[in-house]
Amino acid sequence: MGRSVLLLVNHDKPDVLSALEEVRALIARSGRLVAELGAAGEPIRAEQAAGADLIIVLGGDGTLMAQSRRCVHLGLPMLGVNLGKLGFMAEFDLAALRAQAALLLDGTPLVVQDRPMLRVSVSPDGPANDTLKGSDHLWRTLALNDVVVTAGPPYRMISIDIRIDGVEGPVVSGDGLIVSTPIGSTAYNASAGGAIISPDVPAMALTPLAAQSLAFRPVVVPAHATIELTLERANDDPSIPGLAGGTSVVLDGQVAWRLRAGQTVTIRQHDTPVRFVRNPHGSYWTTLIHKMRWAAPPVTRA
């Protein structure tokens, strides 16, 4: 019996719209389409995914990140079809889906790998703890790639007090700090000089943004660690409305919350990983070399 598919579609991408009819036909040929939903909106409810045993996401890496936050609680494997630019996380493109659709949808066992997500909360006064009720948190959500505390306009230096598993660490002053998962280590973290971490390594990376110290280096900590970031100094310009006028915490480059001095961002590994379908004809290291140009030599001109 073929697989039952929940199809999530980013309608903002023209390439997605042009491929949609073919993808529907591929699903109908070897499986069954349970429901088709847009890529925007609240977390998917269990009744919306009733009967599905596979989620196919049409878009790009950004779409796949957003749908991971939206669907992780369902526990279903997610197959990303890249119809965007880079396609680092979304391991299939339309040609690969076309070539492998029969095997992917006819019930043949899938190659599925779990990838950790981060649980992020903001508490009003100092470090959060397990005695805080849900209402005591100003904000709680999830991240797949990274959690970034960024200075924001008017771009004055901020200061962040770091604690790891309750132990006082350094205070970093600069433009902010990135906390990254392994799968997110090739994104903003890598651009800021952080280590690239194999997705199979249970870890998190802490990478400063323009730290005012030659001694503050990126550090990798265990995945089970609890990281607390308290804002000792933050940018806060009440004359600028919304998030545009001050320090914020930004998740996956998509979701943001305005921060004030004294507030704490607490980051832990989420209890439930997101489950990604791997392309059996690809590998992480091949993708890193060909799409990220890992260790590529300089281009020389004759």
C-alpha cells in the first residue's frame, strides 16, 4: 500500500507553483494525498494530518525550517523538495523526487534521520527555572537552525551574561551571540566564524558576533546543556516601533522577539526531534563540498 501524504506548499515561490501539478500526480501514482496546506499558519493540528504517514514540503530551506517548527509535534518524517536557491537541508529537488517517487511513496522503508530542535523561552527577570509556570515566560517557541541575540538599531554594543548548566560563564560584549544546532552550523554560525558541526554530533555551538575581546572564541557544548543568556545591556529605542528599534532574539532568521535589559533567553534541546527523509543518493559531505564550497581553492585567472 502506498504512503499517505500531507503536502505543504510554499505558494510564494513561482517554481513551486509550476511544479505543483506534477508533484500531485507523482503522489497520486504511487501513494495517496491526504491533505494539501499552505506553508503559512499555526502549528498543524493532529486532525489536519489525520491518516498521513509522510509530510512532503515544497519550497526551500527556509520553508523546511518553518514547517519543522510547525510539524515536529506530529512525529512524521518530512521530505523536503528544494525549489528555492541553495537547498542544503531539503535534500531532494524535483528531478530527484521524480526519479525516486515510486520507492519513496510505495511503502519501501525510508532512510530517516532525527535532527534536534531547540526549545527557547524568554523570562522577564533573570534566569528561568523549572518552577516557572508557562504564564511566567514572556515567550516560548522552537528553533531548528539557530537562536541569535542581535544588537539591533541603533547598533550600540550590547552585553550578554552567559551561563551554561547554571555555571557562570563570561560576559560577551559586542553585536550579539549565535547558539546553533549542528544542522544550523553551516548557516549564520559559519558566516560568523563558528565551527561546522556534523549533524550526527550531539552538540550546540556558541559563536560571538563582533565580540569586543580577542579572547572570546566560539565554543561547542553538549546537546543536553542548558544555556542562559541574560541581557546586561541592550538597545532599546522606544521612539522606533516594533522590533525595528532594539535588541531582539531571532530564531532561524524568521521569528523574532524584542528583548529588554535584565531579560533572559533560555535555550535547551527540545524533547522531540524533527525527522527528515534522507536522499539515499546523496551525503552530507558531498553537499558541503558542492553547495557550500567547503575548502574550495581561490579562483585563479589566466
